[in-house]
Amino acid sequence: MKILRKHLLLYTLVVLFGGNLADKSPFYNDALTQNTDFSQNENSIDFRLPTAIIPVSYEIKLISNLPDNFKFIGFVTIEALVKHPTNNITLHVGNLNIEEVTILEYKNDNFLTTYDNITEKFTITLPKIITEGKKVSIYMKYNGILSDNMLGFYKSSYLDEDGETKWLAATQFQTTHARHAFPCFDEPRFKANYTISIARNKKYKVLSNMPLINSKTLDPENKIWDTFGESISMPTYLVAFVISEFDSNYNTDSGTNIGVWSKPSTIEQTEYALNVSTALLKLYKEKFNESYALEKLDMVAVPDFAAGAMENWGLVTYREDRMLYDPKESSALAQQSVASVIAHELAHMWFGNLVTPEWWSYLWLSEAFARYFQYFGTAEIEKDWNMAEQFVVEQHQSALIVDGLESSLPMTREVSNKLQLEGIADTITYNKGASIVRMMSLVFGTDTFENVLRRYIENNKEEGLAQPEDLWIEIINELEIQNIPHIDIKKAMNSWTTRPGYPVISVVTHFSGQLSITQERFLLRNLDNTPKNIIWSIPITYTTQSESNFYNINPKYWMTTNRSSRNRIANPKEWVIFNVQSSGFYRVNYDNDGWQKIINALKTNLDEIHVLNRAGIVDDLLNLGRAGYQNYDLILDGLLYLEEETNYLPFKAAFNGFEYLNRRFTGQPKFFLFKEYVLSLIKNTHLRLKYEDNKDDDRLTVLLRQEVNNLLCNFGDDDCITTYTDKFKQWRKDSSARIKPNERATAYCVAIRHGTFQDWKYLWNEYLNSNYSTDQTVIIKALGCSQNTTILEQYLKYAIADYSENRIRKQDSTSVFAAVYNSGLLGAEYVLDFVDKYYKDMENYYGGQGTIAAILDGTSQRLSTNELVDKFEKLINDHKTDFVSIQKSLESSLRIARYELIWYRVYSPSIIEWLQKYDEIAHRLPANIRPQKYIISVKPYLEPGNFTVDGNVTIEAVVMQPISQIILHSSEIKHHFVEVMANQTFVEILKMTFVPRYDFFKIYLKEELLNQTIVTIRISYTSHLNATELRGFYKSSYVNKEGETR
């Protein structure tokens, strides 16, 4: 198959560099967000602070003027320790006006101050050297303005129940935004203690990291000064304060005083968050053998919040839809999001807060563990959700996609400028990082790894800083305490954390049973000839058909070379499956015979293969095909087993993989073949699950039903569209007939896609009037499903208007654009038109062009035709002088779009050929009911002008699998009467539909018919004698002796 991949590379190079793009820069990488409003000359600038002086404590006093104005006044006194002789004191100052600077120990000395706008370094130069060991007190008075960009110290607002605007102020300091609220040493290694006092208007309440110790009216303007206790040592990015009129609920069952805060109208939606956080603090205390470090924990739902949540120590802040939950109005996915995000943030209280990465290069030491416990912590408090299994398809497999790109970066990486810093919180740091944590837990053993984490926390909490080396030391120590033989842990783990990408192992089974394994870097494409001969230390796990042991995840050995032939299986005729439970962060490719054995096993007895390996096999197949390692005839044939799959996890892996093919085929002439193939794979699942949840459904069943029905409607299934548009119409007629939360995402989108402007307006008003942020999030996406460009233009205008005008928050603006370009080619094309027309308004709204680049990058990934890609190129060329700062980013997105067109030209012929062959047999009925007897009576009318047939048919059949839908073949027949009996009892028919492409007639029943039920179907009908073809029941003629036509 590597020949095919080389063919694609040669074809790509010829088209890209031999065509109209030859004068452009080389292919750029795929970036999740291309925020490119940064100077390209920053690599030579030193952004780090010197270490001659380090902070010990801060005393911060702030005067808030809410609600009168958005200005604040600040006073900070920083006590610092001189570590090396110096006469320079350098710290960070952001968007603040410095009014006064004093070094208290040298207040009589003259000194100079300088400021660097690029690095935001503020330097105080004293006339004499300060000796090592001395302490200095830096006093600064300053003022600032609450920003509206959700960074630093910023303002937010909401409407109360009387429609009055209420203002609040909140903070978001990670990564480098504390300096916008107070002058500071704004790097994670400079931990210090903080004492915070804030003056406020009487109607407000103030929260900070530590408990309130007193409130006094000292201000001449009658403001109240709230003073909070001195914090434990922490970095600047964890400092936080919120000034609001929020209400609260409290719980002390965990031994910690936990408070949840929100605007008064949503306080009842905080109960679930309170219960979850109480359970998690208890869990983590036991698991880490370390109590939560503070005496209180407040959690606040902030209306305007750029991130999902922020782990400020003692004062965790959230987007509203990540903390608020209502069981009657929020979906299962929303509930899962709330629980898992809280699990993530509270894990940070140990990983990130108690033990902080020494520099942003090691951010994964914080975020990887938090993302890991986001799933595995939630799994222990919500045991029925299968969160540990969901991790594989949501985190592990998504990380494999991003890390399979040439542009991928290591987990541990250089961070020395703004661009690198802004990009550090990416899929590699979070998803891959968590996947490597999971790999360590599984291959070293869960109990062993939990001991490692306890030792890591215990041995690093005093200094409070860590590097990866500290984790490797604890792994080695624990393995040696348990007398467990091990390889070079540092070398092995560095192979995963200090280099980009991951391996694919290729497995060949010889006739003797010998297994030959090779490894190389897996790349979804390799246009720059990126080296692939990298060696990882791979924990090799596998099982065979006779063993069928998917629960032994201990590595057979660690593969530390590019080739291995260390293992032999007893029976080479059996299947062998590597990477048990997808425990390792790598892909597996087998020789053709190896794949056929696995595929045959899936088709004959899928349950003998662990569900996580089924999900891994599906994911590997689709991405091996995309990267050119395998032929699509094998892949598409292998995925046919999904017709019998019942578990959410393999389907989720398939849907993720199909999304890439969907983007390539959408708008192409043969798209219908791909669509029908996918629909055939989910047909049986849909018949089993139908549209509405049952009270006994487990979480994965609920999620599978949502995915299947959403795909059905997106691919134009008439019954699906009718079902959800009818629900929407009924809701419009009767507001009490609300659509159930788990159905809303699909129902809203379908209704808007196939509805009128009045439907769109009705849902928009629901968004405006809703008090449920989880529902508003769903509505924002659904409103972008419209196929009316007039509506889309107005919607996108709303997205870049002030919140007071159109009620879309800045945090949700890009979600509006994503909803539009993800809705289909019409939406993607219209985003191009909108940017072309309104780019100036967008630039003013976003405060730069970086977000425009990100929106266009997302749009470009949906452009599947030459015409649309040409239109994108024209947009770039027409605005070269307008988009100077993002030009390279846009050209990179264009090159990727051109590459995807080439991919389609190379791979689509073989895919289409296979799909056409498959389509020939796709008209087959499901095997869930078997006819036994037909009784047919017909009355043809053989008169000119009336060549019709009245007929009656009685079909006796037996149910082979439980069904609530009967599918028959019927073509060009009008049904007058249909009845169904089960064991001689009438069954109520809900509705009947046709699928013309397959000549299917579907009868939907009110009740499910069980195995071996005897079914009688009676139908009376009228049809026409076929006049054009000699098939079916057709008419013919002859002339008799009298010359009459008969």
C-alpha cells in the first residue's frame, strides 16, 4: 500500500507546486486555532523574567466602581527576595496605568523605570546593587479599566428577571493575564502568598481564593472593604476574584465548605454541581492520600467566560453551561459535561495547583492529569456512564488524529514567545497527554500508578513545582519498591513526551506462527518528507483467538527497535489482535490475511472481541485508509460488521472516521453512494433504538440513539426528518409539548434546515427567553442549520454585534460561525461571502484578525469542490492588503484544502467502485421477520383508460428478532387498507412511509413484537398495469380475428 501513498505524494507535488500555487510558501500544518496576530520576529526576544529577585508575598488592594463605571484603582505591595546581586527589579505590567512606584527600603534613592510593550516587562533600575539575601518591598499604585475580552480583570453582565442589566467583574489570569489586574511576576515558577482586599458597593458580594476574614466600611465613599485571608503559596495565574450580586448554595459534607454561585434566576440549577463537587473532593482526598489544601471551595457560573472553566485555587470559575444543570431541561450530554468538567477542575487542585509545572513547556503535567481524571474521576461517582470507555473514543482517538499530522508538536515543548504560549493549550497537551497518562496507568498497573501519583504529590508539594523528570523518578522508585523489572523509564517515557507523533506497528504473521513487527511514525499525509524512522518504546500487548484474554494488559515486552520478531503464536490460522483495550498510544496495521481473520471474527461473533478493541479496529481501519496504508475495499468490507454492532463505542469511532469521508464526498456526484452505505450500517440499530429514550436505557444507549438519529436526518432520511419536524410543529402549536432534551439538538437543526423563517424566529425567541444555558448552547448550533442565506446573514451579523443589541455573547460568537459552516456546503460558502463583505466589522469586534483566520480555517476544511476552493483562493487574493497579518495562515489553509481535493481524486475511484458493487445488494430487506405464506387476490381492469388492478394480500410471517417496524417491498402501489395482527391480536399502526430508492414500504407499530411472534399482515391496494416495461404485472395486447385490440 505504500505505493499508493507515494502516488498521492507525487500527484500532490505536481499539482500544488507545478500549478497556480507554485509561487506560494510550502504546505503549512493543520492548526486547531490559527491565531496569527503576532510578530514573526519574536523568536529572538526573551520573554522570561530574570531570577535575581523572586516574590515572596503580595498585598493587593483594589477599589471597584461597579456599577457606576468600569474603572478600578489598585495598590500592590510585593515583598521579594534577592537571590543574586542586582540593581534591576523586573516584573510584568499589562494594560495598567502606573501612577506611583516606590521601593520601600530605598525610598530616598532615585531610580529609573523602563517598559517593554512587547514583553510587558516593567524594569526598575536602582542606583546601587542589592546584595543576595536582602528583601525588598515594591509598592505600586495604578489604575485600569475592566476589559470586555474575558481576560485579565474583566466585566460581564446579565439580565435579571425584570429585564434589568446587572454587571459583575471576574478574572481569567491563565496564562499571562494576572499582569492586567496587578503588577506581578507573572510566571508559574514564581509562587507566592497573597492577601487581597477589595472595596465594593454595598449591594455586591466579593469572592476570592481564600475565605473572607472581615468587612469594614472605611472608604470615604461608603464602600465596604472585604479582606480575605492570606493564601498558601501559588502562582499568579491561580489568583482570582469575582464581584457580583450572585446567590449561593453550600455543602460541608466533604469536610470542606463548598459554595456554588450563580445569578439568582439559575441558582436552582447548581444543585447537581454541588453534589458532584462534594463527591469528588472525597474521592480525590482518598485517591491521592492528600487532603484538599484550603478550608473552602467556591465555584461560580460566570455569564461571560472564554474558557470552559478555570481552576483558580479555592475559586473555580465556569461557563454557565459547564456548571448549571436542570434534569428537565438539560440533555444527558449536558449533564455529562457538567460532571466531567468539574472533575477536571477539581483534579487541578492537586495537579497544577499543589504541584505546579515549573514552566509552560510542561503544562501537560497539569492538564493531562486533569483531563484523565475528567473521565476516570467521573467514572467513580457516576458508575453507569462508562466514562472510562468513553475516554477512548473521545480523547484517545481524537488525539491520534491531531498527532498524526506533520505539524504536531511534542507534549513537552519549547515555549519562548507569545505564539508558542497561546498555542500550548492544545489537543496534544490535553488529549494526548491524558492518553499517555492512561497508558502509564494500564501498563504499570492501576494500583502501582496510583501509588506513583501519591508519591509524586507528597514529594513535590513542599516546593510546589515539578518537571517530567520528577514523575519518572517516582515511577522508577515505585517499580523498584515492588521489585518489578523495568526498562529505562526515563528513556521510554521521553520517547512519548519529547517528540511529536506516534508509531504505527505493522504486524505480519508467518506460516510458522512467528510474528514480525515493525514500527514507523504514522502520518496522515507527508508532504514535506518528514522523517518517519523515529523509535518509540512501545508497550506491546496482544491476545489470540484461543487465548481471547482482553483483560491482561501487562506488556509482553517493550519494543525499543524499529523491527521485532520476538513472539510466536501457537496457531497461525487464528486471529491475533494487538494493543489490548487500546491501552497503547499507537495504531496497528496487519497483513491482508491478518485483517481478514479479524474481520471474519467481527462478522461471525463480534462479542468475542473486546468492545474497546472493536472501537480501536474501526478507528485504525478508517485512518489507515485515509493515510494510504490500506485499500478501501478491505476497509469498507470490514466495517459492514457494524450492521450487527450494538455498542456505542465502535459506532462513535466509525462516525468520527466517516466525518472525514463525508467532507470529501459532499457535493460530489457519487455522494449518494457513500450516504447509502453509511445508512445501511445503522439501519438495524435505528430499528432497535427508534427515536425516543426508554427509562431503562443506559448512558451509552442514550448517546448512540442521539448519534444515529442525527446522522439519519443529516443524510436525508425522510422518516427521520418527518419525525422531528412534526415534533417541532407540535411544540410551536402547544408550548407545553416541549421536545425532550436528548432530542433537541437533532430536532432543532432538522426543523430549521427544512423550515421557514417563522420557524427560525420561533427558535431564536426561545434562545432569547431561555433561562437554561445548556439549552441555549444547543439552540446556537441549530440556528446555523438554516439553508436560507438571508437568515444566515442576519444570524452572523448578530454574532459580531454587541451583546446588548442581539444577546449573543462574545464567547459564543465563533460557535455561530462554526454552526453555519458545519451545516453544509451552502453554509460554508456563505461564510466566505460574509467574511468578504463584513471583514472590517469582524476585525473590530474581535480586536484583530486572528479569529477571522480561525473561522476561515474551519470553513476551508468543509470545501469539497474545486469551485469552492477557487472561491476561497479568490477571497485570499482579493484581500491581500487587508489580511496582511494572517496571510500566511490563510495560504496554509488553502494548501490543505487543495490537498484534500487531490486526496479525493486519488482515492475516490476505488471507494466508488466498491460502493457501486455494494449498492447492488443494499436493497435487501432486514432479516428480522420471515414470510411463510402469501394469500393473494387481484382484480385487473382491462379497459382503455383504466388499466388498474385492485388487490388484496395476506402475508403470514414469523418474527426472528424483536421488531416494532415491518419493512416490505412495494413499488408504485397505492395502499387503501393496512392491518397487522400479532398472534391473532390487532396491533396499532403508528404510521407508514415509503423509501422510493429501495422500494421499501415501512409499517411502524405501537408495540414491539417479540421473537417467534406469528404476524399476519393484510393490505388492500390499487396499482397500475405496467405500460412501459414487460415487468411486474404488465399489460399486453393483441388483435383478434375481428381486428379488435384486446
